[in-house]
Amino acid sequence: MATATKYIELKTEIPGPRSQSVLARIDKATPRATSVYAPLVIDKAHGSLLTDIDGNTFIDLTGGVGVLNVGHTHDKVRQALHEQVDRFLHTDFTVVPYESYVRLAERLNAKFPGGGPATTVFFNSGAEAVENAIKIARAYTKRKGIIAFERAFHGRTLMAMTLTSKVHPYKAGMGPFAPEVYRVPFPYPYRCPYAQGSSQHECDETCYQAIEQALMLQVAPEDVAAVIVEPVQGEGGFVVPPKSFLPWLRAFTERHGILLIVDEVQTGFGRTGKFFATEYANIRPDLLTMAKSIADGVPLSGVMGRAEVMDGPGDSQIGGTYVGNPLATAAGNAVLDIFEEDDLLSQAEKQGEYLMTRLSAMQKKYPVIGDVRGLGAMVAIELVKDPQTKEPYSDLTARILNYALHHGVIMLKAGIYGNVIRFLAPLNTPLDMLEEALNILEKAFEEEGQH
């Protein structure tokens, strides 16, 4: 098939000579734990295009791992940052407050799923938001237990790493972990162990019963402070649970006086076609964590929640020197402006529709694509050796991604087996640019699928 390019421009082999030089310096200057995925070194980027120091231009479908929903170096974000740099860079909000922090909190509170009254506190990273959500939940409930799910990813600090499910590479050799964390199954429609001969409804109900039974075997519900859940699992493989799952979970937690924390670090800020994915379930969580696309690449995260719950901790029990930095809150307000002015939620829906249509057509040609799934623009494909056995095809996944990278398209894998290809393009990526990228992807299946 033809793979004519309009946006991609490759002037050297990948990596190019200048990138090779810097990559060699990385090996000497940094520990192996910071190993990089793409063998190239960025020079500049704008929108969904990234150019390396050798002059090669790539279509970036990683979005900084879901951080750049409004695209690289959006003009409004750049302007807001330049204006803030000329005014002041830091005070610590709890020492000398600034209006941009308050304004961003007010605007986000108005978007709290299920409605207010809600309040928001800001931090630096997604893991830090998760850590503090747990602190808030325990302070409010006076309970200790936390329930997390299989395949969950919540970060790499101590509590967040404990909540994270995947052992390699995140947890191996890093124990002991935080106590009072218990794990239960997460519904995985493509690999549901209860689906044999059952209707989807029966499968869902059986799965929910298994979750409840797994919990009861580990801890008394009255000792549990909170359940933390991703509305769509991110690093776990873009697993979209049944529509009934979050409403069921909300009812379960309310029945036992347990708080519900929804981790919207990767799903948030329009990725699924709603500002927060929780909106699809029509429920009101107690706490919500957010980060990644909140400020277009400037480090910022937050915990939003019911005002009563958020006031659980005492004075100065949560916070930090750099949290809610004025540069970050300026960028965050600009991001919200972009969502409102450019109708990014509609663009996310259109992107998702295009991806699902194109990838489903590709699945018919290449049976190794066992599943095409997603919510809004949060779309993924899962590769398997056989559609019947669903054995993960991890090595082919790696070859596909490598082929795409060396032909100008940067994408990432996910899933506990590394056999899921996920799409995290900026929400305003032109559809003809996505088409060019998927032409490369289809060529990769044509070439590598024969090996």
C-alpha cells in the first residue's frame, strides 16, 4: 500500500548523527532507570508534530504520555507562560496567595462530576495527587484500608506504587510497600473469565460478585477508607469496563460508608470525549485526582472532591513548597480557555470515531488485532497470536511500534503483557494527519505481520 507523507519528513536514519551523540551522553550522565524509549532527541514541537535535532519531523501520537491534549506549545499556553514569567515565579501559595490558583480551582470545581459543592487543592504530579487523595480519605473516614484494582496504575511514589498493580518494571525490588492496601479484579470485557456462554449482563454481574467476594476475604468493609479506580485503565491497557461498573461500584461504596476516589490522571481533560470520564457513569465521586493534561506539560496535578471530605485533614496536613506553582496555574487556566473556545470535546469525539472506524477496518485485514476498544479519543488495539486463544503477541507489538517510529510515527504500548498499542494524540490533531499516521501503522502490519 502507498504511504505518501505530507507531515512526516525524515532527513536521516533514525537515530540521526546528532541524536546519536546526545543519546551516548545520556548513557554516561544518567542512570539506566531513566532509559529512553524513542532513539531521537527533540529540538522543537508544535501541535502534533515533533522535530528532532537532526531535522526529522514525526507525528507524535504519544502526547507526552497523555499530557498534551491541547498539543505541543499551544499559542495560548505559551502566551500565558510568557506573561507570568514577567510578573513573578514563586511565593508558595500558602505564604502569599495568587489569583490564578483560586481562579483555576473555581473553574475546575464547576466541572466536578455530579455537581458541588466541591473544592480543589493542587500538587505537582499525578502520583502526588494520588498520595494526597489517600491522606484526605483516611483523615475524613478515620479508617485505614484502601482498595485498588488488578492492572491499575497510580504512580511510582510509595503509596502510589503500592496501589499500582504491575510488578515489573514498577515494583520489583522496591518493597516493603505501604500497608493496608488490598486488591480486587477489574472488569476486562475482552478477557472476561465469566463470559463463556453468558450474556454480557450475566458476565458483568458475576464479575461484580467476584470483586465483592475478593474484598470480603481480605478486609472488613467497615475498616476501608476508600476505593480508588480508573474510569478507564490507562497503563493497564486502555481497558474500558462495562457501563454498569462505576454505578455498581458507587452503590457498593455508599452501602459500606467507603469513599470513592476516581483517578482521572490519564482519562481527564477531554481524553474520553467528556471533560472527565466519570461523567459517563452519571455518578458523584467523593474525590477525583487529575494531572497530565491539566497544564499542557507544565507540572501540575490536583485533588478535587466534596467540600466536606476535602476538609477532613487538619491545617497544613497537605501541601508542599511548589504545589500549584504560578506558572502551572497560569498554564492551567489557558488550557481551560482552549477547551472552551476550540470545543475540544467535540474534536475528541471526532478523533475517537475516526480511530475506531479505521482500526476496526484494519482488524478485519489483520486478525492479530484481537480487540479494538476505547472511549472517545482514548483508543487502543490489543495484539494476539490467535483470535481464539487470545495469547498476547508482545514481540509483534514491539516490532510494529519500532517500524512506525522509524517511519515517522511515535506511539506507545500499554497493558500488563505489553501487547496493546494506545493512541494519545492531541485532541486537536487534524484528521488527515491521523490518516497519514495510520497509513504508516497499516504498512507496519503488512510488513511485520509476515515475520
